[in-house]
Amino acid sequence: MNDVTAARPGAAGSARVVGSPADEHAVERAASQPDGVERAVGGRVRRTGPRPEGAEKLVTLGQCARFFSSKATVRIVTPLLVLFVVLRLREGDWTFHDVLAVVAILGLQPFTEWVIHVGVLHLKPKTLRSGRVIDLHAAKKHRFHHLHPTDPHTSFVPLADLAVLGLAIMGVFWLVARTHGAFLTACIVGFGMLLTYEWTHFLIHTAYKPKGRYYRYIWRAHRWHHYRNEHYWMGVTVHVADHLLGTFPDKSEVPSSPTARTLGVEPAG
């Protein structure tokens, strides 16, 4: 049984609601604020963090865009995206395979986010019989992000993992693309979606207030993931997979998780 299944309401081993009506209000307030979390402990609500770490200063879209454009991840992926666009335009010879590439990548995107989030980022350390501990770099960095959700620097894919992800993306596209042009088209869509994911995830963790209906929908869901229960609302840019796979319940049905910040792994030291 995986963590997602184990934590579902009514399932064996699910997290227990801390017994106070204040729990509901505390988490709801935390999910609407960029600079802190309130938790119900022993029937009382107290502030446990995270403390303001920079996101509270990013209020306008202009401030967010300037910070975003300064990050190494963005400065690496953006030129690559431009390069692929230039190469694809020079290649020409557009075919139906280009359409298939676009449809396939966009159609799989919700499930790609879900699988990576559940199967990689929330993967707990494994201890082998030899005593060696296997702990993925991406998972360690993601746990740090959950501990410090108001530090805007933690919202980006780490460079080491970006390199692995980028090579994996291009490798898969090269294997399945039927033409060189379709491969370039796939790279454009793939890296475009990566930038979209990075911008969306980063923006949700700033103090910028949602204005559009869709953005408020994904903004609220991701904050529930961080501040209410880490076993749900696994998508970021889209929640189709959550709805289909049962990880987008009504928040009133989901208990407040005591491990939403640690992901069940206490930080060393």
C-alpha cells in the first residue's frame, strides 16, 4: 500500500484529525497566507512555521517575473527552448507526427506531474540490508521545499535533477519520434511545459494573489497539499490526474496531516 492509498479518509493507517474545530480554520488560514502555517496541537492552535523567507516580498507579477528570470533553471531552459524553435523552423517539413507529438505530451502532462510527484519527489529513504541508505537527491530537495515553502529559491527544479530530467526527456522523444522534425517539436513542447511548470509552481509560493478562476483553483489545491495533507492534490499546473486517481477529494474529507512539512522524514540534525 503506498502513502497516497494509506492516507485516504477511512483507510487503515490514515492520519487522525487533531480533535478541535480550530484545526479546520487553522489550515484554511494557512492555505491563504504565503508567510506562515498555523497548526492545531493539543486542541490549541499555534504557529509552527515556516517563517517568512522571502516569498512575502514577491507581491506583484513584475517582482515575481524578475526573480523568476534570475534563476539558473530558467536561464538554462529558456535558451534551449529558443534553440529548438529555431532548429524546428529551419527544418520545416511539418507532418502529422508533429501534431501527434503535441497531443501526446499535453495529454500525458497531468499524469507525468502526478507520477513524478508521488513516485519520485515523495519517495522516502530506503535502507538496504547492508545498511546503506538510498535517498534520491530530488526527494531530499523536495522535502526541504516542504520544510521551507516560503523560500522562493526552493520552488525550482534543482540543477542536478534538471540535467537528468532534460536528458531523459530528449532521450524518450528521440526514441519515439518518427521524424527529426517531430523530435524537435516534442522538445519544444516538453521544455515549454517544463518552464510553465516552473513558473506556476514558483508563483503559487509567492505572495502574489490569484485573480483568475483557474489560477485560484490550482493555487488553493497546491497550498492544501503543503499545509493540510501531503498525500493529496499532487498536480501543479493541472489536476486531471488527481481527479481520475482519487487524490482530489473535498478538503473537508481530508484530515490535517502532522507530516505535511516533513513528508514523514524528520530532517537530520
